[in-house]
Amino acid sequence: MIKNYLKIAWRNLLRQKTFSFINIVGLTVGLTCCFLILLFVRHELSYDTFQQKFDRIYRISYLPKFAGLEEPLALTPPTVSPLLTSNFSEIEKSARVYRSSATIELMDNRQSQPVKFDEERFFFSDSTLLDIFSFKFLQGDPRTALKDKFTVVITDEMAAKYFGKTSPLGKTLLYEGQHPLRVTGVVEKFPDNSHIHIDLLSNYETMFATESENVRQNLPQNWVISHGYTYVLLRPGTSPESVNARFPQFLLTHADKQFAKDIVYALDPMRDFHLRSRAQGAPEAPGSMTYIYVFLGIAVITLLIACINFVNLSTARSLKRAKEVGIRKVLGSEKQQLIAQFLGESLLLSVIALVISFVLIAVLLPVLNNLTGKELTIRYFLSDAGLLVLFVGIALLTGLLSGSYPAFFVSGFQPIATLKGSFVSGKARGGRLRQVLLGAQFVASIALIIGALVAFQQLEYMKNRPLGFEKDFMITANTRNEKITNVFANRSDSTYLRLRTFRDILLKNPQIRQVTLSTQQMGSGSVRRNVIAEGHSPDENVFIGTMGVDHNFAQTYGLKFVAGRDFSESFPTDKTAAFLINETGVKQLGWKSATEAVGKSVNLEGKQGKIVGVLKDFHNQSLQRPIEGMLMTIDQPLLRLFSIKIQSQNRAETLKYIQQEWDRYFPEKGFASQFLDDNLARLYENEQRLSQLIGYFAGLAVLISCLGLYGLVSLVTQQKTKEIGIRKVLGATVSSIVGLVSRDFVILVIIALVIASPLAWWAMTKWLAEFAYKIDIEWWMFALAGILAVLVTLLTVSFQSIKAALKNPVTSLRSE
């Protein structure tokens, strides 16, 4: 029986080629979009699940209320971890983890010069991290790999990079040009769905051994500086709430009494690291549950549009199959048999679409990876049996749900009426439902178009909004790797003289307009530090963003002054006792105006000085966040980042010249330059991807809707063949016939626009609420979406209606 149903279904599909093609393409596109999104969502939700102790691993979050922060930090002071296991019986192990950047050197026997690599994922940790995380050792013993100082564990990727096929065990890597590290282990690199990726891992004590005396003396006792990450492994069956409840007393007992009451510690579970944690400063940029919900919504909408196509076309086409149903009923077919036959056809269509969609997934995975920044492979897809079962289940369920109504609709035809030709059509036979479903398609498509327009406009706004400083043709390059020494720098540091000499050499080149130094890159935020303003007691301290700069920093970046003056070498005290502050900082410190602030004294953690100038506010971080108060000071020992403003012409030659001079003055550090505008654009990578994905899926939704509309109009014009023929005989023009066929569809689009607009406005307003600086959702976005929908509808409808209108009326009437 089943074989017979499938045979009949196959013949019907071949007989109705246009109908079959439209439904297969629609279902294929819908399923492919849905599956690709589910692949991405599955990957996002699977972060860190490869860790064997996933359910017991936590990271301590740190909220220093005294700093005025509203969101916790993922970073904690290094003093915390050594005290945990002795104070909390619930904690089995804890480990400190510090991320650094490093220059690694290899001495190749065939070369006179060492081979250097700048590594951004160099970590120091306690050896207990090897017990907390699930490192898969390929070489070496995990029990002893990080037992001693000056040892390092590297990934298989780094081993191949440094040593090729030679075993790296026992080999030496030179850290920062002077500290030899012995390779004691090789591990398999963590997969893509990990919240942290470690290329090189050295013993935590190695960090202290390679740092300055100031670091060794100050850092181990510091309870304020959020230095690194603290991971803990709870004992089986332990509740994290019991640990959180005892943290306040722990801090009162051990922390600096000045800050203990204003510090909040909490355990963040590993399952929340990637998508749900509010902690700032994670090892890598986290994902977003908002985007997960958006993508799932798009997947459902796209698949729903494809299903609506199927239902509409099937019910409309069933009117042509009425006589077939009547004959089958007369010959003895039961209603259940007819339902099974029509469900078989829909299931066959969905299976064909499923097979094609699997092929398309393999083809489109690189495109998805490019859009999302992931590394999904076809092996990941095929190796997940649960995911494959889910996909097959979705396809079959789609076929069943899409085919159910048409099957019951067709099986309910009365045989006598159908054979007599008196079968009632139009609104009385499913026309009203088709209108509702078609309207739902238009609502979904228009909502996606509006969403794409809003996301695109917000992205353009963020890219093009004036930031308050000049960013074009600005190159940045770091002279020192990120190290804790940069916080506890020796004030007699003589490196500044070398930096100034290099700057002066560069300025002799006419292609280089300005050169300055700073402690941080513009646009990357600032370091919040403790400031006491004139007229306030130490208890009234304020934490404000700070940045160390050179004398000409404001001039190089084109920062505007609203009061006072810039730093100047004509004032010798500027380098030790002067500050610049922005307008927001003026308000934060309690002064009424910029003019009042000039000349006021401030104390920046022991550094006394006066405000000499007030800068107009500028954006020093993502536009998702409001402008923060900023205090600038000349801090020569900490300066490490060059900002080089070049001419717009001959950029390649200028970069080559800078690199040559760099290698001469900073041979210990490779020249890794970046254009500032490229770095700033990376702040909005997630928004860029979201905008692109919504745009692509909106286009696909419109495509699916057009396919269904095309098929529906084709069937409608066939049903109106006699009416169109009579109207032509009576003198109707082609345009009037096109208007006759198009009118109902255009009205549906307008109704859909009215329904979709508030839905899209609500959804995009919720999304825009995440940004401190955002666009207004304006009327023209809704109008443009409506115009696009009407134009696409008219183009789709006109093709079939013009074809019907041009048909010879004699032929039309004879066919009836």
C-alpha cells in the first residue's frame, strides 16, 4: 500500500512540474536556512561542554563597588586564589590564570638571527589548572608539566609552528628575549566552542620571576587590582550559593579593610560564561542570548513562510484535483486512504527538500563561518547524531504539518458535487484561509525587511558618527607586550628616551604628519583609577577613567579644548603635576563648568597636580556605552603605544619605512601595526554580522514568498480564465485585467504592513536599547519596506496576469 502511495505521489509530482518545483525550492530554502541557524545556535549553546568537569567549574566575578562599576569583572586580584581551598571546604581546587602577550624567540641553527613570534594567547597559571580544565596531553606528563618555574606547555598547533615534525619536549623557547622556557608538554588545542583559547601556558610563578621587583613586592598583597582570572572546581554535590553566602565574611577577614565592604565576589558557572555572564573582561568576546533569540526567530519565520507556501499552493491546486478525488471516492477510496495519499505527497516533497538542503549545508558552511566568525565543519554537522535526528524530524514534521490541512481539505470533497462540476470554489473552499496565510507571509517578510533596514542604519550610524577625534590614516603600534609591570612601572624607566628618539626620526619623513605616545589605544576604553578632587576628603574619592599620554597627544588626535590649554614642554611641571580632563569628568568630580575646573587640584593615587585644560567629550569606547569621565596625565614610564598619523598617499612605502626604523630601534619587539579605523570597526563585528544575516534572511524570506505568490497567482489566473476571456471580449484592457488580479494581493500587502510595523518597531526598539547612542526608528523605514513589498508583489503578480491578459479570449472561452 505504501509503495503504491509513493508511486502515485511521484507521478503527481512529475505531472505538476511547476507546482512541484516551487514547493521543493521553497521548502529547501526554508529548511536550509533553518538548519544553518540551528547549527550556529547549537554551536553557541555547546560552549565549554567538552570540559569533563563542566558542571563543577566556576569563575569568580569581582564587583568593586568603590570604583563606581555597575557590572562585575571576570578578573580578580591574585591574592584570592591561594586562600580559597583553606577557607572553603566546598572548593576542591582553584587556579590563577593571567593572560599576557609575549615575544617568543627560536634560534634556528641554520640562521644567524633568531626567529621571533608575537603571541597574543600566552597564559600563566597555577599547575592546578591542569586538574580543573580537560587538557588532552599528546606529549608530556600533566602531573609534572607545570610543577616548576620556567616551564611551558604548548598546543599541537604551536608545536608544529615552532618545531615542525620534531618533538618539542625538552626544547627551549626564549620568552621576551631573555627568559628560557623549557617545553614540558604538548596538548591538543581547545575546540572552537571554548570561552578561552590557550596557545602557550607557563607556570604562574614564572610570571613573578620575570617581572620587576615592584611587581613581586606589591602584587601578591594587592586586593584591588583586577589582575587575572580565578577558576575554581567545586566538590561534587556542592552548592555555589553556600560559597557565595560566605564571601562577605571572607573579604572582611582577609581583604584591605578600606575596600572590603565595597567588594562583591560571586561564582559564575561555566555554563554561563559564553552567553549569560554579565562579567566584563572575559578572556574572549562572549556571545549574546539576544542574538540567539533573534536567529531562532528568523529560522522559525523562514520555515513558516515555506510551510505557508505549501499549504496555499496545495489547497489552491486541490480545486483542480476535485474530479480525481470524486472518482477515487466513487471507486471505493476511504477518507483515511485519501489523507494518506496526500500526506505521502507532502512527505515525499519534504524528503526531497531535506536531501537537497543537506547538500546546500555543505556548500554554504564556509559562507556561514565567514558571517559568524565560527569554524564549523561538515564533520561537526555529521558527527552530531542528535542534530541529524533533529533535522530529519523537522523536515518530516514540516511535511506533515504542511500537508495535513490540504489532505483533510481535499478528502472532504463530496464526490457527486465534484463529478457534476458544481463544486463550490473561492472563499467558500479555503480562499479565506489562503488570504490569511498569505497575509502572514507578507507580515513576516515586511518585518524582516524593516529589521534589516534598522540594523543597517544603526551600523552605519556607529561607523560614521563623529567620535570627537581624528582616526583616518592613523597607525598604532605597541612597543611593549601587555604585562603587569606596566601597572607597577619603575618611575626611573629610561625607555622613554628611546621612544622619543624613534619619534623624532619618524617626523623627519615628510609622509609622516604626527607621532605621539600613550598607554592605551584610542577607542579601547580606559583604566579606572582613584581620584580625589580639590575640596573633597579621601572618603569622597571618585573612580574615573585615566590614560597616560605624551605632550602632543591631544594635538595629534585633533581633540578640541573647551577651556584651558594643552600639555606643553614649555611648562616643565606638566610632565609631573598637570592633568587634562573631559567635560564628563568635570561633572563627575563635582565642578559646575569647564572654566571652574581649570586650575583645580586633583590627587591621582598619590600623584598631585592641577587641571590645565578641559577637553570636549569624545568617544573612547563602543557606542553601546555612554561617554565616561577621562583624566589624562603625562606618564612617561608607562608610555608604550605609538600613534602615527601618515599622509593619505604612498601608504605602502611609508609603512615600509616605519618598519625599517622600528626594527632598528626595537629589535626585541616585532612591528605589528594596525590602522586605527580598522580596530574601531572591530568593536561592531557582532552588529555587522547581525545586520548582514538579517538582510540575507530577509531576502530569502522575500524569495520564498515570491515563489509561493507566483504559484498562487498562476492557479488564480487559471481559475479566472473564463472571466478574463469574457472581460476581454467586452473590451477590457490589459492594464485593467492586471489591476483586477493584483488588487487583492496589494491590499493584503498594505494590511500586512500595518500589522508588521508595530511588531518590527517593538522588536528593534528592544535591540536598540542595548546602545547608549542609537538612531531613531523613522517613518521612512516602514514606508520603504512597504514600497519594496508592493513592488515585489506587483512584479510577481504582473508576470502571470499579463500572460493571462494577452491570451486569445477565444482560446480562453473554448477551454471552459
